[in-house]
Amino acid sequence: MFNKILIANRGEIALRIVRACQQMGIQSVVVHSDADRDSLPVKLADESVCIGPAKASASYLNHDAIISAAEITGAGAIHPGYGFLSENADFAERVERAGLIFIGPPSDCIRKMGDKVAAKQTMIAAGVPVVPGSKGALPDDDDEIERIADQVGYPVIIKAAGGGGGRGMRVVEDRAKLLSAVTMTKNEANTAFGNPVVYLERYLKKPRHIEIQVLADRFGNAIHLGERDCSMQRRHQKVIEEAPAPDITKEQREQIGQACVTACQQMGYVGAGTFEFLYEDGEFFFIEVNTRIQVEHPITELITGIDIVREQIRVGTGEVLSYQQSDIELIGHAFECRINAEHPFTSLPSPGVVSACHFPAGFGVRMDTHLYAGYRIPTSYDSLIGKLCIHDHSRDAALKKMQAALNELSIDGIQHNKALHQALFADENFGQGGTSIHYLSHWLENHDNHTTAK
């Protein structure tokens, strides 16, 4: 175990990692941009290093500055958090070459999982169920593309091999629009990701988004920590997550969880990771592997009692997993509401100064946030400012506890999306559970989008 770790991130996840380091007796170094000079992670870390201006490309995405900061401060490992460089195989490889530890999977594993075609082929080999589609990249031959689509069945979705986060994909309803959609997606993929390769899958009309949390060490040990349901999303961005997923049986959980564990072992995965699936009519279909800590990891921590960030640091720095699969028990139910600095119904960003804030507390209530009164939310980054998480003995009890916690939450000086969460937690269909990934977009179309946050 190293005695000093550099945290190459910002906001609530940087603070989460700082606190984990403190509890483990590890010194923390936080790198930051000019815009984050007064942030809470910078204030609470043992050391901080300014690595550039507010623009992410000049700071949080600056490979040279981050690695230099680690070398200058004597940090033996770099924790990338989520976003930014967390799934950048080239950065991970540079960290490895510098003689430092990248707290995450090996760079070759990140590279393979970042290529959606290669990832899908890896999953097939490991017995993980995938969406029916092309066996690899679509060929250049138009007739062959049409034959593949006919075989899969319409509607289909064209996806960029280097895409992610909802980008680089296009739904095609019939044969007449197929070839033009392939061409447009290829061009967009080349521009956005520097990789024009695309593939084709069957388009599922009303799926849920369910993901499996895994942990793996360098010695071939791997476990899963159950599933999360992340179906409440818009524009492919998650809004509410819960664990475990409604209506998933223990048998289903063990079957899909074990398939993910097997895949981890076969590819030499190390660290925390998440296997994302679409789920429809009782079947799981693999989407991608997120080779990093997830935003929504706290709800899995709440139902398992396992500190995922602590365990990620342990295995990332060469220690053996603390747990076996037989140790894992899912207790109760948990929800997470992503609190964003944005209009609750239009999603327009709302940066500015937080004039006052009050966060709910109590048994089974957790607020992960870097906010404080007087903090200025920068304009340069993601709008996420906190995660309100609750845990209780049942889904109904957890739902009611979240309603009470949302009522207590107060953030003044900016707009935020509390009102959206309050409306959704009062929604009858969401209360029953099992809504699809399209539910929220349809819900917003049928509700008053001019409501403002309190």
C-alpha cells in the first residue's frame, strides 16, 4: 500500500476519495484547475497542486501536468475518479510507464473495453448475454449491411465502436433509412472519437437499464455486489438510481452476476467496474463495461455495507480482495438522486454562488457533496453538485424516506433539480417500480416544464 495517492479529479468524487484516504491513513494530493482553487477537496486534502486554467483540456485532461504533479509530490498512485481521464487507456499506459500505479484496470483492459466491438466479442467469449447484432464492425459493402440488418430485424440501432455516454448512436426504423444512417454515424464517430468504426444491434423498444457492480484484484479473485436500476434517465444521462433493481430475482442476479465475474477473470480486470445491461422481457443484454468507479456507487455501498472506494484503492495498489462472494448479502433498498445545478425541467445549467445550503441527515440518509455556503459553482464542468442517497428496509420505506429528505434539502443562490426529484418520487408509476429508460422523457413531455425549483 502506498502512503500517498494523487487524485486526478474534482467535485464530490474527489472529496469522496480524499475521505477514503484519510480513513486508510494515506496522504492525499488533489490536483485542481484555477476555477477549483477554493473547492472543498482542495481544502481538505493533505496537499494540492494547480495544474492549469479552468478549461478541462488544459487541466483535468492534461496528462503531462497530472503525472508531473504525482512525481513532484511523491505520490505512488493516481486515482482518476470518474469522467475526465478515468477511462483513457493512453493516460493509464503513461501512468504505468512512469512507474506509478493507475488505480483501475490495466491499460490494455481499458482499451479493449473502450472499443465497443472488442468489448462485445469479449463478453460473448465469457458467456455474457449480448444484444443480437453484427458480429463485429459493419463492412463497407452496402448489400452486406442490409443483409445483416434484415437478419437482426428492425428497428436497429447503429453505434460507434468508440462511443459512450449516449453519444454516437442512431435508431433506424426501416431498410430505406439504413445506409444513410450508417454513413452519418460513421462520419460523426470519426469526428467525435477519431474512430469511424460502427456496428449494428437490435433496438429494444422499452428496456430497463440495469448494471452489475464488480470488484476484482490482481490475483484472479472477483466478486459482484448485485445490481442497480438506472432506468430513470433522460438524454442517456442518469437522474435516479436504485439498488437492488425491482423485480429481479435472486436466481437472475446470481446468473448474470457470475457471468460478469467470469468475464472479469478472463480479461484480467482489476479494481471497481460496472457491467451495464439493457433488460427487457426477463432477458439481459450487455451494453458496455465502465472501467472506473461509478457516480452511483453509494447505493451499492448502502445495501452491502462495503466501502467500494476503499476496496478499489486496496486492490489497485496490489492487495487481495477483502471479500469472497459468500460474504456478500444485499440488505434493504437504497435510492440515489443526482442533484444538479440546472433548471429542473429544461436542464439549463445554473452556475453561480451558493448563498446558503442545508443537507438532510439521519439514519440511512447520506449526502455526498462538495458544496458549502459561499462556494461558486464553475461554468466549465458537469452540473452535478451532489448525490442524495437513502437506505431503508424496503423499497416503499426507502421511497418515503427520500421524499422526506428531499423536502429538507435546501440550496439557495442557484437553480437545481430538487423539484424534478420531488415530482418523480410522487409519481405512481415510478412508485410501482420497473419503468423503462424512455419513461422520463415521455413524462416530461406530459408535465408542466415551466415549474421552477424552490
